[in-house]
Amino acid sequence: MEQSSSVLFADTVRTLATAARGRGLVVPGFRSPPRVPGAERTVRHGPDGSATVAVVVKGRPPQAVVADLIEGVIIANALTGAEATRVRTWLWEAVVQAQVMAA
């Protein structure tokens, strides 16, 4: 049975939040859809330093949604270069592992 896009979104957000916290990263808030018409992903920064990542889920491949959520974590933590690449890879591995365990 295939998961609905909203369940997949929620499961992925939980996985990424757990993985990011475990690595000492800031966990942004996540929502769907973005408030900006036509945008597939937005990241808003609050005055308190918080960040909110919003992505379009409906009508998109699950991998595109996961990639946007991961990139939101990278942006929220202001990661660049080699560190961003390491964290991006690590977060992808966490998502894939969670999906394998759920299957």
C-alpha cells in the first residue's frame, strides 16, 4: 500500500527533525504549501532566529519533496560548502533508512 503524500511528508519531517537534532542542528518548522504563489520551496526566517520551511507536496515526486525539506534544513542552519554536502548526505541516509525500516 502506498502512503499518501501528507503521511509521507509528516514521516519525513519527523525523521529529519530527529536526525538534525541528533547532529546538533537547528530544526526548522515545516509546513505545506508555501505562501508564495508558484514557489515549490520557501524558507522564512523569524526575528527570533527561527526558520520555517514550506514545500509543495501535492503533485510532486516524493524525492523532490524530500530534497526540498533537506535543503531547507541546510538553509536554516546556514551551512555551505563541504559541511553542507556532508549534512545533506547524512540527512538523505537518515530518510532512506527510515523508509527501509518502515517497509
